[in-house]
Amino acid sequence: MVRTELRIVLATLATFAVLAGVAVCIHGLLFDQMRVVCSGVVAIVAAVATFVVMLNLWPKDASKDNS
């Protein structure tokens, strides 16, 4: 159970990392800094990938049928 809770916490942090990446992209677009825009896009892609991986079911997860 602790492993599942840790994954939910990491997925939540990944959501905030996506928001930070969007803010970095907007900042780079406003001030015409392509390097900043690219780093923001990398942050968004990495955070979305982390979010998806953390919320997928893993083989070691207990099924709900074991009530």
C-alpha cells in the first residue's frame, strides 16, 4: 500500500512540474528565448511521461478482487 501512495505523490509532483514547464514555455515565448522554450517543452514531456508511468498498474499491485 505504501508503494501505491508514493506513486500517487510522485504523480502529483509531476503535475506541478508540467505547470512549471508551461510557465517556462510562456516565459520563453514572451521574451523570445528559444532555449528556454525548448527546456520548458522537455520539462513538460518528462513530467507527463512520469505522470503516466506512475499511475499505470504494475504487476505487483494488489487487485481489488482480494477483498
